[in-house]
Amino acid sequence: MAKKSKSKVSKAKSSKKKITKVHLFAIVVILGLGSYGVIEAEPGNIITNLLPDNSSVSTDSYISDQGTINVYFCPREDCENAFLQFISSAENSLHCALYEIDMPSVQQKLLEMERNGKLEVRIVTDDDYLKEFNHSFVKVDSYGLMHNKFCILDGKKISGGSMNPTLNDMTRNNNNLLLIESEVLARNYEEEFAEMWNGTFKKGEKVRQPMLKIGDTLVSNYFCPEDQCAFQVKEELKKAKESIHFMTFSFTNDLIGNMILLKKMDNLTVRGVMDIQQVSKDSQFHVFSNQGIDVLKDGNKYKLHHKVFIIDNETVITGSFNPTGNGDKNNDENVLIIKDKDLARKYLDEWEMVYGEASDFIKD
């Protein structure tokens, strides 16, 4: 059996030139609202009032469901075995949208399941990696990236997170693999999968039921580009009251980056780790570092592949979505926002390990 971390959810250009004057002006104006909410208006709309932001999370629009949430962290846990056990338990259908599939054990299992003929196996992948797994039950996206990493099992369970079923992602790169039982969430993913299977990429319908409760856990679910993932992540970060911890592969998105800066200027604890190979001239790493944010380059000689934000030690943002322009506009992606303190603690443990490795890397 794979070792696992389980969260039961009732079965229930100087140092400051990187920020332009426009950015600084916007930040000052927004912070000048004091206890008032950050007010945003679409072009042509008029802001008619400035009301204090005393709102709390309303659960009125969340549909209730029962299920469980399990998380595995690669490579320190056995993600390969966990994923194999998950897909092997399918009885009627297995639908997967996987950016890349090169793990031999996973390839073999998928072929066995399809050839067995007892269940429907359908795979969507990116055309860059079709050569690794080219079969009649596999379809491809040839525009932008089909960057998802999810499977739906029997219309009842999903796998998600940042992990591709590859040798590197399962055994070398820092990743997270979520296994979630929820028929409501699975329905969202089935509808997204059906769009791609039928040839609709990058322009499908918005998610039908973005907010749900699995037991007592609030979960939000979005798909890019149709659900504006960068905006959704920014809005969740805006709710932070105490802290933001992040570990990201690639991070170039200004919308999300500016919200991080606002929270730092509002005296929240903001700390992060980024993949060293992705720290380019366009990376938010330089902006954050120049503004005094505690951000490090990772110490994994392979990759830090997480796409994770942890808010106030109780909310986790994860999925396939890198906070980049391509991730938001040009790729097929998915985002999960999960409010659960036990799950957040597990992600914080992973963050602390990754941060510790980055600190050790600096010392060496």
C-alpha cells in the first residue's frame, strides 16, 4: 500500500524598478481605502459606493455532497502506486485529460484496462506528447497546451493536482496528487472532459457548479481559460488576513503578483519558493525579492512542479494552473480551491520541506 497523507472530510529596474509607477500608484490608492474593500470596475461601469468589506464566506451558493479528499506528495510519497491503485479501481469508465504520460507502469495499466473491454477508457493528451502514448482511444489538442492532469473514475471520483503520470513527476519532481471522491465535482470534470473529447479546446462553457461542499469542506473548481483562473486565484488571495505561502513552478502573472504585493504591504506574512529553472527576466521572483518578500529558488536538482498557494493556514489553491499568461489564456487548465485546515496543514508541511531544501541549497 502507498503511504499517504489523508484528510478525511466527513463522508460525509533599481531594486524597485520592477514595479512600475503605475503599479505603485494603484497599490497606494487601493491601500488608501483602509478598511474598505478593494473596488474594481469593468470599463464603462461606474462605482456608486464604497462600503466596508465586512463580508464573510456565504455557503448559500454551495451545493452539498459527501466524499473524501486524499493528498500525496511526490516524490516523498509513493505517487505512482497511489495513482495506479486509483485508476485500477474503475468499474465502468475512466476518462483522463493528461498533458503527458510516459510512466511505463501507467501506460501498461491503461492499455490493459482498454483492451479488457469491460469499461470505457478515453484519454485526451497534448500533441507534443502523443508519440509517448499513441492509441485509438487517445485524442489530442494541437493548439496551445492541453495542460490538465486529471482523471474521472466512474463519474464519482477525480484525480488532480500538479502531477503528470511521468517518471520525473512521480519520482523526482516536487508535486501533489489529489484523489477526491465527489459526484458533484466529478460531474464538473466530466463536462470539461467531454468538451475536449469532442474537439472543443480553450473555449468551452463555464463550469456549471463551481462551488460545492464535500462534507464540511468548501471547494471551488474552475477551468481555464473560460473561467478566468488568474482572476479566481487573485480573488481568493484577496481574502487573506494573516499569511500566504506559495510554491510555484512558473510565476509571471502580474494580476496575481500584484495581489501578493498588496498583501505584503498590508503586513501579512508572505513567503514563497519558485523553481530555479523558471526564474527568468519575466518572473515575479525579481519583483517579490526587490520588495522584501521572503522568496527563494528551490533546491531540487530536478523540478519544483507545484502550483500551490496556502492562505491563512486553512485554504489551499492547487491544480495544473501555473500563474502565467499562457496558463490563464492559452492552455486548458484546472484549479481547485479547498478550504480545510487539516488539508492545509499537510500542504504547509510540504511547503516547509521545500523551503528547507531551498535554504540548504543557498547555504551549499
